[in-house]
Amino acid sequence: MPETRSADPSQSRPAIWTVSVTRLARLFSEVSPEFDAQASIQSINLGFEEALEAIHLKLQHERCDAVIAAGSNGAYLKSRLPVPVVLVRPTGFELMAALARAKRMARRVAVVTYQHEYEAFNAFASSFGLEIEQRSFVTSEDARDAVSELAAAGVGAIVGTGMVADYADAAGLRGVLLYSAASARAAFETALDISSAGRTLGRRLAGRPAEVHGRARPPGRQPLLVGESAAIKAVRAQINQYAATHACVLITGETGTGKELVARGLHLASARAQRPLVAVNCGALAESLFEAELFGYEEGAFTGARRGGRVGLIESAHGGTLFLDEIGDLPLAMQSRLLRVLEGREVLRVGANRPVEVDVRVVAATHRDLAAMVEAGEFRADLYFRLNVLRVSLPPLRDRLGDVAPLAAHLLSQLAAGAAPRLGGGALKLLQAYRWPGNVRELRNVLERGFHLSSAVGAPLDADCLRNCAPELVAAGASLSAVVATPGGAGGAQSGPPSLEELRALLQQTRGHRGRAAAALGVSRSTLWRWMQQAGVS
């Protein structure tokens, strides 16, 4: 029976649900009372599929304005829920504080983070001569393997997400939670802002035609492509133009240029804005899990299949947008199976006899040259032409250095709780002189590093501060660009694997850090790993 609501639901408090297990659940329970007067808060102490199922059931008769989660659990829910999901994001200070606690527990410590390693942490550890291992994970199996590997290497304490900390305890190590009350409070405040914006918009739209509701998007949720260069203005114009259609869109650009922001902008500006945007990282899909993840499966379809089966990612995007990120990293064997779905607009779950029709708008993104891959036989021509109906090409940051100033101001305002620090002229010139192989993502990492360092020592965020915390701005930048320019051409994204000598030179430049090496080449970490394996680089 649907929930009975008041005549003016806008007068009730925002409804925020926290989703967590183990240690993070305890942290949420400690922080949430501070926000009881501002929101109605419920906790769901489940993870992944169980949490998703529970939330979908609750949404049938309860209102939810925002969900708060973290780590791999949060990323899993973010691509599958029709409501905003706010992720708890630890700051550099929290990482350092957690490592300090771990160091008091054991002589050798490590940090294990979800999906990406912290480049700022690597630079910090290197600058101060700290020997701290770092690993990243995508699946729970990855996390368990990372903990086992670190335990075998003699590590005694591990900093990480709640799941990682629990695995560490189970392995006889000391697990330290990466998050703190500060990052949890920040997530609650963001959830309140999103809830308030969405509910304000709902009041403004009351009584308007239904099609207006479909195209509307809450202020504050719209991804922002910052800059006033002609190139970025052209991209914003394309987003508005293409959002009015249902045709496939292919987004191209180097790593870190904002391809996901364009995909979200296309979705939120379209008539599908009130339906899900489901993001699929094609480069991270294991072939053995491809069909089950994308198409779903029926109960009893294979050993270990959950009771009741499971809805796949494509089916979850019904009525909305399916974002296929890193489409160039999808193996050939999986490309043909994906093509059949896109052409037939129907999904056959594993173990099912009858297909299910799906209505999705497909947006794909890649940092690779798909046309060249088609010529080389590495990408299906029919899939390429199916995806490449409308095209958005994102410019690298080095081609719009005039946007560095507004980008820096915007990124610093996101990092600062209050008034954002201003960059001195010398600092801005230093940023504008760098070629930014990692583009806007690298700019954000450098600014976050400088912001925390300047805050810690009470100094301004000036050129000296940037040189201290990001020596690559004056040392490695030129040589990295030279390494990239040879195989990739004109400093663009890598079109083919570099030679053994080029790989070794680049890894030496980045001190073995694969994340920075991949960013310098304009490819994903999985692509870099495959090239290293092919070249015999350990």
C-alpha cells in the first residue's frame, strides 16, 4: 500500500538513507544524530546486491531524496539507483591521520583504496622517504587478494575501506578505517544540498506539463564543464543540441578530459533525466562475468546464481541512458555480444528463454582511436558505426590553457569548506606552463595536494608550495611530454603500444607508478598493464 503523504510534501524533511556495513555503519551511526533536525535519516546495513534489492523495495512505498554510501559499495549503487548517491570521499588529511594510527600499530603499513591509487599520497611518501605500500581494488576478490599479498610481504597494518579493514582483521592484521567523522559529515551536507535543490525544483515545476518534468534537472546536480575557451563552449553547445535526440553518441578524448561529465550532461539535459543513468566500465569487465553483469541471469542459471536471479546493467538502464565507458578496451569476443543487444534493443538473461525489450539511449566514451582500431582489426566496424552516430571530441587541457584559471578557481572552491584560497600569479603561471598529460583530473590532484599542504603549514598556495608538493610541474612535465609525443603523436592519446624502451623510460620517469604512466600515455591502467605484459615489463 503506497505511503500516505501530506498535502504539501515539500514541508517535510528531506529523506536520506545511509547504506553501509561493518565499520562504516558505526561511523554513520555516530555522525547521523547531528543531522536529525534537518533530515529524516534511515540506515540500511547491507551491501551490493542485497542493498540494491532492499532499496528498490523501499522505494515502492517510501520517498528517498539521496543515498549516502562509500567505496566499492557506493560505486555499485551509484550506477544502479534512480536516486542521487553521494559518496563519502576521504581527504588527504584523513589518509595521513589513518596512516599515523596504523604506524603506531605496526612497523610496516599499507593503504588499499577503491579503484584508484592516490597519486598525491605517492608523491608525499616519496618526498619524505616513507616506505608505505599502496594497492587498489575493484571487486571484493581484488581486495581480498591485495590483503593476502600484503600480509605475505610482512605488512602488519592496512588502511582502507570498511571491507578492506575487515579483510585485514580476518588475515590477522590490524585494519584501520580510511574514513573519519569529517568526511561523513561532508557527505551528509552534500546530500542535504542535493535534496534541497531537487525539492525546490519540484515545487517550481508543480502544475507544469509533464514533458517539462522530464527535461528538468536539479541545480547542483548538473555536471559542469568549466571554461570559456572556444573549444569548451562548442562542447557545451553540442551537449544541448544532442540531448534533444535519442541517437547514440560517441565521446572521445584523452584520459581526464571529462568524458563522464559530458555523458552525465547529455543525460540530465535529455527527456530521460528522471530515469537511470547506468555507467559500465568496459575495461574493467572480466569476460567470464560479462554476460551476467550486462544481461543479468535467471535463478539456477549457473552454480552460485542467487535466488530469484538478477537484473543486468542494460536492463537497469531501461528508459534512461546506458553509458559505456572505455568502450575501446572491450575485447573483440564481447563486442559482438554487445552489438546484438544494441541492434535488437532486447536482452536475453543468462538461462532465460525469452528476451526482454529495453529502451535505452547509448552513450559511449573512449580515449582510443577507434577508427585506427577498426583498420587494425581490433574493433568491430559494425559496432563502431553503430556507436559513432553523433560525436563529441573533448580537447586536452594543454590546448585550452586559458581555462586553467577558471578551472583552478572552481576546483579549489570544491576543496575548501569556506572561502577558497586564491592562486598567486606565480602559481597560476606555473600551472599554465605545464602540459597536463593527465588533463583536468591531474590538475585536480595537484591542487588538492597543494591545498592540503598549504592548509597544514598555514602558508599560501603559491608557486613555492606547488613546486614542493608537485615537483613534476617543473621536472617531469617536459620529459613526460617528450616520451608521450613519440608514440602517440602531437602529445595526443596513445594510438598503439609504445616500444619496450619507451615503456621503461616512462616508468622510470614516474618511479614505477602505473597510474601516472597511464595518464601520461592517455590510456587506462588496464591498457597499460596489457602493454606491459606484451612487452615483458614486470
